[in-house]
Amino acid sequence: MTANRTSAAGANRSRAGSAVTDGLLVGWRNLKRIPRIPELAIFAILQSIMFVLLFVFVFGGAIPIPGGGDYKQYLMPGIFAQTIVFAAATTAIGMTDDINKGIIDRFRSLPMSRTAVLTGRTFSDVIYNAGILVVLILTGFILGWRVESLPALIAGFALLLFFAYRMAWLGVWLGLNVPTVEVGQQVIFIVLFPITFISNVFVPLQGLPTWLQPFAEWNPTSTLTASLRQLWGNPSPVISDSLAATQPILVTIGWVVLIIAIFGPLGVRRYRSMSR
Amino acid sequence: MPDLIAASGLVKIYKSRKSEVRALDGVDLNVPEGTVLGLLGPNGAGKTTTVRILATLLKPDAGHATIAGHDVVREPDAVRSLIGLSGQYAAVDENLTGSENLWLFGRLYRLRSAEAHARADELLEQFDLVDARDRVVKTYSGGMRRRLDLASALIGRPRLLILDEPTTGLDPRSRLGMWDVIRGLVRDGVTLLLTTQYLEEADELADMIAVVDHGKIIARGTADDLKSQVGGERIEVVVRDRASVEAARELLARDAGGDTTFDEHTRKLTVPAHGGAQTLVQVVRDFDDAGIHIDDIALRRPTLDDVFLALTGHATVADDLTADGRPSDGRAA
């Protein structure tokens, strides 16, 4: 966060430089809030742990893994993916809340970079999700989940964060397009539930109707989960020899880039058109 | 001196499926540097819409506006570095402390970190928030929030301060405190655009008042100019017996020499009194002589309420909702 020594208005600071500084400032502000509303993080973590316990101990026994394998080992990568997908809700609600509370108006009346509110939000939400993932990974270890190697764990973690960045941009766009937090919550879960549940997160795709299988297989949540399972040596049954099944990491990266390329500009455009 | 704010023909239309609301219908404004303009009007009159256009938050559908020569639509960044905005709803971050809020806004206003800290300390001192500086804003009272919001608007030493209903929702004591703060800023030479639905507030703080109703400016002038439009002082008498109303009316007509109005409900007779206190003395004597009992008698200056009523034909409290059911003057964007 360096500013050139310039006039009071910092006029000489480059546009790109100030966009980064402003983005970091907005991100700082978002992160400052987390320990002050600890309930948000606590319940996000508890929700994921609840899914783990529910599926391992209640449903897991009824879900056979094709090709064999322990359901717990199968489930954990899916739980991480699901947590990251749901994180878009937090982003969207945070965005809507800022608009309704007038903070966004304050930002828009300042001579700051016009994309900083969005880049700051997506940046801070990735950091926030990284924290939540660390807690969940530790919980997984305690429950007996294992990965093949530390480098694999780090690579998977990086992929999760990359994916989290994509979900944050989706969340920002959603948050900018709903009128109130309450409506936001409804809309977001209608969007997020199919993305989460029509996937290989909880159940192997073999059990799905054939017409639904291609959607579930190419669903970014599935490709992310399959990537993690492959990286970590957890059971990863495939249903076809499509690219999504054989090269899930590549497909996941493709998805992330594509979604950001679409929803990034859409979000920025929406943010700028708030003055209409 | 050139005008700091120059706006002409501002039009803003909010469309919805069924209806079209002309929130602004050709507003012209000129505010010379160093003066205070009070934009006075009921809810839904178009005050906030005007403010949002001048603060670059909203684009007008027609007309144009400049702040210190910079067009609000074409050069928003230049305008933003000149203005400080404090809105109707305290737009500070509830989960940051007072000093964190100010530092953040200072940094975003392009101050260096040390400068932002120094300026924040100065403002916390000025707005009597030193004791609360490290508390999260969530724990602040309404008045403290407003003061912090105002301090946030001042962080970059703006040439133009825009205050949108700065005291709406405050208790009377906090309101008086806020007035003192605003008067102090004006003394220091800041140019101020203030919106209010309180006539008293415009009277107290503004050099010039523009009365807005249904998206149009229907009158402008100093508070005294406006008051003189509805005549000078008046005498109000509340008679004890309804039976003596006619006698009282005749007496008033003779002493004050104007048309008397009578309000059935309050038994109050009102008459313009061009002779001021002298007329009042005469009226009291004559009522006494005639044996007319009175419950109350007063010489009253016209308030801006009277002005408003005279200008618009309706009182200042208007419907809160526009045709499409949206909070009218508010944050429709």
C-alpha cells in the first residue's frame, strides 16, 4: 500500500495503483468485520460439520461407492467444495447489506477506484473462506480423513481458493441484483442448491438418471470435487471417459476462468449502472 | 463570485411497470461559494433525488449540473474529490470503530495513512467522539452516528458539503447539538447544501431557501423574503365562549383592519396585524372593555409552515410513498 509522495489528492498515483490500494482498503474493512460478527463464521463452519456428521453417520451407510472405498474419504472433498459454493451466499448477502445500509453510497461519493468495492469484496471473501477451510480440513483430519501427501493437500487447497474467487464474483453479481437481504437469501439458495446437490458431492453419479448425468458430471461443483479426490487419493468413481471425468482439474480451471470472465464484467457494469 | 453549484433543468423520472413518477421536473439551482442553501420540502418532493444527482450517485434524465465547473455526469471523479456527502441514513460501517471508519474514508479520499489518522483524530475531537473512538459504531447512539457520518463527509476537507436531512430522526437535544456543529462549519466558510423537511431548520441554518414540491422549485429567497410573501405578523385569539365569536370578529376587524379567519375546532381567530405589538395592546384593551373572555391571545410571526401552506396549498407532511409504493424521496436507484 504505497502512495507516491504527491499532492494531497494523490493525483499522480497511477490508476491501476489506486485501484489495488482501494481494493485492499475495502478488503481490510470487510475482514475487520469478521471477528466482530463471529457468529457468521461459526455458523458457516458448524453447517459444514453438520453435513459431514449427517452424511457420514446417517446417509453414508446407504451410499455405496462404486469400485469400493470408505464413504468418509469420499465425502470430505465434497464438503469442502460445498462449503465454497455456499460461500457465494455470504458474499451476496454482504453486498446487498452494504447497499441497503448506504455504505455503497458513501463509497460511490468518494474519489476512489470504481471497481475497488467489488475487487475488495471478492478478495476478502477468499481470505475468509480460506480460514473456514483450514478449520474444516483440521476437522476432517480429526474424523479420520486422510490425503496422500502435503503437496497434494496444498495444491487442492489452492484450487479451492481459486474456485472460491469464482463463487465470490458470482455472489457479488447476485448481491447487486437483489433488492433486499431477505430476497437475496431466497434467490441465492434457489441458485446454489442445484449447483451443490446435482453433483458428486454427496452421492456417486452412477445413481442419477441418465438424462441428468451429463449435467451433474460437468457441473463445476462436481469437477472441483473430482479434482480434489484425484489430487488427494480419495475415492473418485467416474461414469464416463469425458473430459470432465478424466481431466477434472483442467475443466475446473476452465470453469473458473469462464465464470469470472462473464460475471466479473457483469458485476462491474451493474455496479456502475447504479447511478441510473 | 462564480456559483459553486450550478444546476439547470434537472429532470429525473422513475419508471415502473404501471406508472411514471417525475421525481424531478426541471430543477434549477445556483449556490455561490461560501453560502448555505436550504432545500426545503416534504417527503417525496425531490430533495434527495436532487442531492444524489449533485453527488454523482444518480444520473439525471435531462438537464445538467456542475460543481466548481465540473460536470457531475462527465467528470464524476473531479466532483467527488470536491464534495462531502452525509446522507439521510448514517452511512458509516457499524462493525468498524469510529476512528477506523474515518481512517478508511480518509484513505479512500486519497489521504496518506498518517494524514488520514491525523485528520480522523481532529474530527473525533471536533465532534465530541473522542471517548467513543475505539468502540464499534453499533454501540453508538443515533446522535453519535450522525456526528460520525458528518465527520466522514468532512474527512477530505470538501469545498462543498451536502447534508441530506441531517437531523431527521434525532431527538430535540441531539438536533440542537447538530445545528451547533453545522453552524460552526458554516462559520469556517464551507459551502453547504442542506435538505430538510423542518422549516425551522432551514430558517436556522440557511442563507437562502429553495422550496421544493413535486419535483419543482416553487419559491426561493431568504427566510424573511418567504415569510413576507404570506404577510407580516398576525394576532391569534382563542375565545372562551362560542357565543362571543361574532363580537370578537368585529372587534378584530376594526382594530387590525384585515380579514379574520376562524377555526371552529380550536375556537381560534386569526387576523393579520400590521401594527404589530401596538395592535395587540389595543385588541386586549377592547376585548376587556367588551367583556369578551379569552383563553389565549398571541402575536405570532408567520412560520415557514404558513409559507408552505400558502405556496402549495398543503402542509409540509406529505405522503411517504410515491405511486409505485417505493419510499419516495429515498434511495431508489
